[in-house]
Amino acid sequence: MDSEAAVIRSEMSQTRAELDYKISQLQRKAHDLTPRSVASRYMPEHALDYAIGGVLTLVGAKMAWGRFRAHRSRSEHLRTVLVAANCP
């Protein structure tokens, strides 16, 4: 009778250990699937820095293009005025 009880206790202990292991594995998987963990795994480390740099580069390029066009139209206007002034 004692040997049957010992066998049952051993099986219960083994089952408890297996369940604890499975629970810990599920908790680890749950932690790995949180939105923050998934984002940190797939996003570059400095994604926000890259995004801000890209936006600032585009804004600077637009401003430079606008200044270039304004300067060009001013020179064309000056050229037409000078040509008109030289023609009698």
C-alpha cells in the first residue's frame, strides 16, 4: 500500500513539474507576443530618428527648391527689364 502511495506521489510530483514548465513556457511566449516586444523586434533601433531626419530633409529640399525658383524668376525678370531698357 505504501508503494502505491509513493508511486502516486511521484506521478503527481512529475505532473506538477511538467505543468509548471508548460506554464512558464506559456508565460514566456505571452511576454514575447506583447505589442512592445513585437515592435522592438521588428522596428529598427532608431526608427523615430530616421523618420524625423527624413522629414527635415524633405522640408529643407522644398525650401531650397523654392529659393532656387525665386532667384531664377528674379534673374529672368531682370534680364527682360535690361533688354527692354536697352532697346530704343
